[in-house]
Amino acid sequence: MKTSHDFVQELDARRGKIISQTGGWFPGKGVYSHGYSMLEELVGEKSYFQILILNATGKLVSSELAQWMEAVYGCLSWPDPRIWCNQIGALAGVARTSAVTATAIGCLATDSRAYGVMPLMEGVGFIQEALLRHRQGMSAEDIVKDATSARGGKPFIVGYIRPIAKGDERLEVMEQVSQKLGFAEGEHLTLAYAIEKVLMEKFDEGMNINGYVSAFLSDQGFTAQEIYQMFAMLVASGVTACYLDTKQQPSEYFLPWRCDDVQYTGPEKRSVRDAR
Amino acid sequence: MADHQHDKVRSRNEAFSDKVSSKISSEDASFGNPYIAENVRWYGYDVEDLMQNASLVEVFYLMFRGELPSAADARLLETLMVALINPGPRHPATRAAMNVGVGKTETTHILPVSTAVMGGEYLGGGSIESAMRFFRKYSKKDPEDVATSFADALVTDASSIPGFGKYYGDTDIFSAKIVQSLLPLSQELSALHWGSALASALASVNIGWLMPGVAAAVFSDLGFHPRSGAGLFQLMSAPGLLAHGLELANKPITAMPYVSDDNYVIDTPSKA
């Protein structure tokens, strides 16, 4: 067992030293990422999304997959300030922060259990687990039954059902993109469609873009954690757009709240002296 | 790819609230302008009344509990706040603040950047909620038994008990000293006392209190909700983070070490 003395020695060996498993910049020599010379092999040779995925996962993917990712980014970041992360950007515009602040905090907001990037991990976890069980003989109907019984009979499965609206207009668009880029339907996606069919028949609910992305990228061999990392700054452009929209208008014009637009539900008026 | 039938897109027409509601703040609009508040109350107390008759720590407690604290609770909270006010120059959050400062980043970003790092699970607010739930679950049990039940897990992962663990391979002496200062202010049947007994039971395997665990115990004893723990910890460390960031903001970029190329090793297995 490692003693604290051993541990101190290990730490001392790393003082003033960086040991990177990713890459680095050496002035006059080069810049490296996952074994690639960035300026000789990546910049101008590979797309930004290929480099983004390389930095997020250590995998250099095909240009087709990078194009697919770029397309899906376009599906998941819209300039509508009613969406929570975008509204944060819009309020940053009201408050006259910098564009970088607005965009960064909007992206931070998508670390949410309810929407944004974090649910992708659950979506991927669901479809990958479902496929393992499907391979062991479980039907799509049984998978749905199992998932819904764990949720009091409600079809709350991440990747299916969408807040605010039913159905998802992005599915057909991404299906066309996948087809155009030459991607065949993989095992995860086939099962995802079978699950959607059951949900539509039994609950009038369908797949959402999370379900599609989770299944498609699972078919490309990514883990849930890798997919989460690939989408870290997913909503950036929509947030920037919402920030600019309010920043270019007078500060107090965005969804103004009167004093009585906040309904007070706390204790009656009281004094500190009475509380002592 | 085959054509697949999807659900038709239509709005769910969910019923959203017309107004946001709050138990915290009430604002009386002025006569001439409904957007300008004339009187402001928090949990029913007029702000001017609080300014004149309550201390900062009492109002801090009020914000999260909805009531003013007892004198004993105010003293305990204030003492903890002093202990947490500066996580020290080597904490990752403070080092992030220093990088903001020395990098000549806008000083408005020192707090968002450094408190975000302070939200991490290692020595940060990210571990407080699970530590508070751990105290809720186990603090009625014998601490010796709890230590024994975690013995195997701790061999594989020294951080198996939230709020406790190793610090640079050892127990954290400073956290233990902080606990000793807080114990006289804490009731006997408190999470803090129980946690101290647990720390004693874990000492033989070189595991002890970590600062988020200390905070989590006191937060539990003061009745804060576990979900508020992370933010409280971030908030209480904010002054020290800001001070360290500002200390470097007017210094040249050379005021912090920069690792030389000779000491930068790329240890990448092979091309992906």
C-alpha cells in the first residue's frame, strides 16, 4: 500500500512539471493534440468539428461524421429567448455584460437535469442498456413496459417525449442529413425507432432529438461521457444571438416586470424587535 | 435509411404561471411608477429594519432559512463563515482566481470563474449535498459501525464517505483543527459531533475530515437543505477567492510560474 511518504515523493516529482496525456504547444517547434501536429496535420486539413471531437474524445473522426455533428449543433441552438439558457443570455444583454460572459453562462446553464447537454448522458445510457437487453431477447415493447413501470406507468424516457411541444421537427431533417452523408442505420437507431413506434401506439408520444442523437452516436461507438463532452458548448451560438438581441435594445425593454409581477407568498409584515 | 413515421409536431399548450411567486421578497410599488419599489421586505422584515437591527450573519441565515437565527446558531454560522472565507492559495478555485487576475481578464470574471471551480466535487461545493445526505442517513448510527461498514470501499476509494477522505495522502490537519474550534459551539447530538466520532474511527486508515465535510455537518446542524449546501460553500469562500484574484490583477503576467518546455512532457500513447 502506498504510504503518505510515497505519495509526497510522487507529488514532488511533479512540482513545476506538466505531464499531459493530451498535447501542448512548444514555441518554434509545434502544437500537438493526441499525437497529431495541429499546424501540419489538422489546421486546414481537417474541419473545426473534427478538431473539436478530437479534443473532446481523443478520436479523429471522418469528415462525414464531423459534418453530421455540425448539422446537429444547428438543430440544438436556436435564437429564442424563451429557452432557459437563451434567456440567461438575453438577461446578460439587459445587464450589459460582455458577449463572452453571456455565452459562457448560457452554456453553463445547459448542465441541467431537465434540458440541454446533461440529459444526453441519460439518453445514451438508456439506449445502450436497452440494446444490451434487446440482444438478450427483450422486445421493444418489453423495454417500454419496463421503463414506464419504473415511472408509475408514465412514458418518461429520456430521448422520448419533449417539453413544450409534442413531436420533433428536427428528426426528419437529421435523417436527411444522415442519408446525404451516407450513414446506414445502426443497431441502436433501429431499436430507438422500434421503441418510438411502441410509444406512439400506446402513449401518443414520439422520439425527440436527444433520442436520435443518443442512438446515432452510440452506433458510431461513442460512450455517454464522450457524447456529453462533444456537446459541451452546444448552445453557444443561440445564446450569443439572444444576448445581442437584448443588448441592442434599451436595457429595461426585455420582459419588464412590475413590482406586482412577483407574487409574494412569504410571512406577513413583521419587525426584528418582535422576533427577539 | 428507411423512412420512419414520427409524431406530428404540435404545442403541448402547458399551463405556465402568469407570475413568478416568492416567499423571500416583497416590493411595494411607488405611487407614480409600478416598476419602482418604495418599500422592500424580505420574509416580512423591512430592509431598513434589518439594516439597523440585525447583523450580516443573521440576515444571511434569514435568506436561506426564512427566519432569523437563535444567538447560538448565529454564532456557529459566523464562526464557520470565518473558517471558510479563504480556501487558501493552493486550492484549485483560488488558483483559477489567480489565473483570472494575472491573465488580465476582466475583474468581474474572478468570482464566476473561481466559484465555478469551487463547485467541483474535489474539495468543493459539489460534494456538500451528498455529504449532507450522508449525515442525514447515518448520523443516528454508531460511528464505529459505520466506519467498519465502509472499510472495504475505503480501500478502493478513499473518498467513499462524502465529506471525508485523504488530503495529499494524509488526513487534513487544518480541517480537524477547524472542527475543534467549532465543537464547543455545536450541540452534543449534532452532525458535527457525530462526524468527529466517525473521523476518530477512520483515523487508523489515515482518513479524516475534509473541509466540505465540515461545512456539510454545520449546514446540517443549522437546518439548511442539502440542495443549498453547494451554493453556500461557494458563497462563503468567495471573499478569499476574489481577494487572491485581485492581488494578482495588477501584477505582470510573469508574476506566476510558467512551466518551461523542458518540464512539459507529452505522454500520449499514439495517434487516435
